[in-house]
Amino acid sequence: MTTSTTASTTTPTTTTATASATVPDAAAAGTWQLGDRTVNRLGLGAMRLVGSFGSATPRPREDAIAVLRRAVELGVNHVDTAAFYFFPTRSANELIGAALQPYADDLVITTKIGASQSRDGAFEPYARPDQLRSQVEENIRQLGLDQLDVVNLRWGTGLGREPGSVAEHVGALAELRDAGLVRHVGVSNVLPEQLEEALEITPVVCVQNRYGLTERADDGLLARCGELGIAFVPFFSMGAAVPGAVPGGTPDETGAEQVAAVAARHDATPTQVRLAWTLHRGPHVLAIPGTGSVAHLEQNVAAAALRLTDDDLAVLDAIA
């Protein structure tokens, strides 16, 4: 079996602190290696830059641009995106390019392929292995890059995970890496056995799955990634509790009282506690909260400095 290169990490001290530092700093949560690229563990997801689910209008362009530029000012150097994050008149990739080019040397942009949407917003049939190159090239063109830092094979077209062999698709993505279009390979929305299958074909630098305080089905997969030195990157890690954040979902209020109590002890918000809990799951866990608000961005980045106590973690872990 081929495994990923052992990753190095820098972790912060474990003293208790609040999430209300004067100037939020994404580096406060420590760093992790995505292949040969070093990223701060608190990053940014680009999905919400274009607008909110169910909205008839996109987010104002200037708001998205402001979020991206402020994120970089606060030390965010890991941005997660996809070509299928778009409204008819807004594209997350185009916004990233407009806001951040020329890109800083330390900025790592992660994208995903496999799934795609038509212009009316409906998911299209899942890409065949021979169609992945066009999706990679689309991301390259939109972002204004010559090579993509990390590309995740996003398995399946829905929010739920789907069984099946990923071998042909992972093999096709590895060929694109060998051709110089992709620097590193990741996988997303996968089952544990699909990760193991992928590792038999190529090194994998990250697994991006749905996971959070009240969605713990991947506890075992998270631990397995830690053993292998692979980054585990949860999506919707806090969104499950936010109205409108999860497509077609309703806010999950499980444990809201306990989360609020922990937040009050640290002069923090419940969202910051959820983010801090996510980062406490292991030094290989990266957070990519998405937002279209500079104020919310600053709160999210401030969570990088929030140190939960053992008592806090016991309370939060018991929720699930």
C-alpha cells in the first residue's frame, strides 16, 4: 500500500485562552503539511462567498472581495473552493482570483472535481474518469493558475456518501498530477474503504468529509487519517447548527445549551466553540468555515486561539 508522506505539524500551547484576541490570527491554531505546502489549520471555505442557499440573489461582489482580502490579512493561507460554487452571475473561483491575484507564495488553494452543476443549479451526472481533465482545466482557468495545489476527488453528487470503487477516478487524477496540472491529490465524501483503495494508487494528502460536533460517524476515519499523516478537513463542521448553511437541512440544535454554557465561560460565541472543538480533534484536523461576512470571518479566525479545557471537552464530547 502506498501511503502519504508523513506530515509535520506545529501545534500551539494548550493554556486556556479566550477567542477574543485583539487581532485574530489564523496561525494561532498551529500548522499542518499538505504534501510539501504548509498551511495554518484555520482556513476559509469559499462556498458561501457567492451567496446563501435558497437565495434568489447573489452576495454583493464587494462583500466577497472584502472577506477574501481580510482573510489573508488575518493569516488564512488555505482556501477551499470548487468550480461548481457559483450563482449565474457569481463564481467563487473568479472572486478568489479577482481578490487575491497575484497570489501570495504561501497561499494554498484546494479545489474539488467529480461533481458539477448545470447553470440552473442542478447537479449533473457524475464525471467519468476521462472528464476529470476538463474539470481540472476549468479550475485552472478560472483561478488564473498554471497548476492546482490540491485537488480533491469529490465522490458522489449528493450530501450523503456513496459506495463504489474510486480506483479509476483516483487513477485519472494521479495521471493529471503526473502531467503537472495538479500538485497533490485528496479525496472527499468518501468511506473508509474508499480511502484505503485510493492509497493503493497514489499518496493522498487530505480527506474532506462532513463531520462536526453532532455528526461523529467519521471518528474512526479521522483517527485513521491521523495515523497516516493525512489531513482531515471537515465540511459543515459548524454549519449544521446554522440556519440555511446546509442545503435542504434544518438547524441541528442538539447540545445547544451545553455549547452555550462553554461559550459563556470563554466569552466566546457558540460557533467559535464548535470550531475550537473541531480543531481540538487532532493536530491533523483543518477547519474551513465559510462566510460572506467580514465580521463573521474575524470571529471564525479568532476561534483559532480558543483553548478548551479538559472539562469543556468532556462536556462537548458527551453531546454526541
